[in-house]
Amino acid sequence: MILKIVIILYLAVLLLTAFYLWHNRDRHFLVFSSKSNTNFRPIMSWTAIILLLECIIGIIILFQSNKYLNLVTLLLSSITILIFSLLINHEND
């Protein structure tokens, strides 16, 4: 039961992250902006869409009987955020 509550909280944070990225894709993100990075808007948009899809997958997995399937959501979202940060930082080189 505690695992489901923690995963629900994680999915809520993931959904809020996707919402934030989607709505701030034309503004500044930390020290990055669309003026300094040419691919800033597409990176932010695609990351938001992928995180939303992973959140939906996570909700479906949450109601499965196998609790180890929740690791799929954690792994996918962690890899997505890692790739996002690498792409954003790569543009500054």
C-alpha cells in the first residue's frame, strides 16, 4: 500500500514536470532560453509529451498486481530526464 502511495506521488511530480516543460517552452528554463539554444522548443515539447505518456503508462502499471512493474515507470522517466538534460547541455557546447 505504501508503494502505491509513493508511486502516485512520483507520477504527480512527473505530470507536474511535463506540464511545466510544456508551458515554459517559449520562456527561460534555468539558464537556458530559445535565444541561446536553437532546438530549445522542440526538446522541451518532446520531453513534455514523453513524460506525459510515461505518466499514463505508470498509472496503468500502478493498478497491475505485479509491484515490480513500477520500476519500468521509474526507469523510463529517469532515462527521459537524463536525455533531456544531456540534450540541453549539448546545445551549449
